[in-house]
Amino acid sequence: MLPFGDDFSCSSQYECFKGIDKLIDYCNQNQQSNMTFMYSTPQRYVNALKAENVRWPVIRDKDFFPYYEKHTQYWSGFFSSRPGLKK
């Protein structure tokens, strides 16, 4: 799974998808594995994982997700330290 975009990217959807189309085509034509690159949804991804019986470990540690906003500005611990904003 390779997510693209965020709140402030792809202001021109046509240009954004045109670039992603090129990337998908290139990867499918030049790969050395049994993968196929395609557009999908999170639900299709999760369903494919379930079909493969993939088991992931559950991590119950502190928040380790550093969110990058601007150059040298990271939000480490954001989700665990501000539970009211997790909704």
C-alpha cells in the first residue's frame, strides 16, 4: 500500500493522477516480482490482507508516529498526548 496525497497536495487532480498513472505504468512494466500496481481503496487492501491470512503484531507502546508539517517541525506524540483531538 502506497498512499498518495494529503490535505494540501494535488491542487490539480488531473496533473496529480496523470503523474500517478505514469508511475503505476512504469512500475508494472519494469518490475522483477509478482506484484501488480493499481489504484485501490483501504477496504480492498484490508480485504486482500485478510484473504492472505497476514497477521501483524499489536504494538501497545507509546505513540511513535512523527507527523511532519514544515521544515524542522514535527509532531511526535500528537495522538497520545491530545486524545481529545483523536476523534
